[in-house]
Amino acid sequence: MFEETRHSIGTKLARWHFRKSPDEQRSFATSISSARQVLLVMPLLSEDLKPTSGVIQMLKSQFTEKRITIVTGDHGLEITRLLPRGRFLHLLKTQIGYFYHPRADFLKTINEKKYDLAIDLNLDFQLPSGYICRASGAHVRVGFSHRQADVFYNFQVRPDPTLGRKLIYDRLVQCLQKF
């Protein structure tokens, strides 16, 4: 009961926080292929990690691993084998505030680099990962559509709920490769 209220308040606070930094109008034609630094937010739930391997392979083929920063929860250690030279940031539960916003020290670590592309791989909207994408300052922020996602992402993909997780991520890869 209180968790839903905290999430709602957290979303409203995020809207308030980002209200003065509107997205500028941009063409997505080559925005993904021309990106230099990539922020990849892995699913916060451990069962969602394995199907994301196609997205990781696509990023490895387009970008050098040193240009990819990966945000994982405390369960994401197996991802380090797929991107051994990537920069890993572990988002622990202690780094998430009462209203589901990442703490300032974690955001400061995120903002040490300037990102052109941020991709959130959480199929279900997760406020901490959406907040990280928006706070990263990336020009293109990709996430899955949700009624609260407009504040955080400027490129949203609508997943087909009848497909399995692997097929949803495969379709995301196909979509991203067009840009």
C-alpha cells in the first residue's frame, strides 16, 4: 500500500525535478549509430538479464566496450563476462532513496561522463532506472513505453505482451539498428 504511494510521489517529484530541462527537438535518423558514449541500464530483476544478450551483442558490434557504461543491480555479475572492458556501476538498494530516486552520489558517478545514448532494458517501468536515464543527460534515451515513461525517455518502444522476453529484446535490437 505505502509502496505504491511512495512510487507515485517519486514520479511526481521526478517530473518536478526535470520540468526545466525539456527535450530539444531532434532527428533520430542517425542518432543511435552516431553516438559516442552509451549508458546501458540493465534490468533490475535478475530473471530479465539472460534475454538481453542480443542487445549487448548489438552494442558490442557498434561501439567499443570502453564507450559503454553498464548500470546493474547487485545480481548483474554475469554481464561482466559479456562486456569485460565496459565500465560497470552497481546500483545497490542502499543507493536508492525512499521515493525510488538514485542517491546524489550515484548520479554524480553517472554524470562523470557525457552520454549520447541511454538505453533502459527494464520491460516494466522502474523509476530508478528511468531517473538514471533522464539524469544522464543523454540526447537519446530509449525505454519501453509506459504511462509514466514520457518524462524519462524520448524514444519509446512498445513491447508486444504476447511475445516472450527474448523476442521483445530481439525486436528492440531490430528497431535500434534502423537508426
